[in-house]
Amino acid sequence: MIVFNLSPLEAGIGYSIGLFIQFWEHTNINVNIGPLKWVFITPAYHRVHHSTEHSGTNFGTTFSLWDRMFGTYHDPAMVPATAPLGLGEPYDKRKMARMMV
């Protein structure tokens, strides 16, 4: 708010937009946004980012355009919706509580 000299209303609107984007990309729905998929991310696009096999792709949080420009894009249509999610590596179960906090 201080850096950009935002009013509380402007900061609230910006926060709300950011929160909407987070909810949108983390929903578990299959939606087709048509040609807008060339610009904006979809839940399937972000699911590929969390898949164990393609974790180094689809970094965009709002726009898929950046991944397309920098070569980190992976087409969600090529990854089944049932693809395993996670880090793809073993984890220490004793540290799980700490990771959740």
C-alpha cells in the first residue's frame, strides 16, 4: 500500500483479485475457456505444474503466455487428470506435521 500509494479500497480490490486467481487455479474442475487458454491459466494447466512427472513446467500463476514464451509450457491435454501429484520423491513422515504448519 505504501509503495504504490494505494487506498484501502484499491488494496482490497487487488487482494480480492489475487485471491480469486488462487481459488481458480486450485479448483478441481475441468473447464474449457476456449481461445483464452492461450493467455490465461486453467485449473488443468496448474494441475500439470503439480504433477510428479512435469513439476518443472507451467509456472504461470495468472498468464500461460509466459510459459509459452520461455519454453516451460506443457499442454494439459497431454497429461491425464489422474496423473499423480506431489514432489515425486520420498519424504520423511516425521517432518510432515512441520511441513503442514
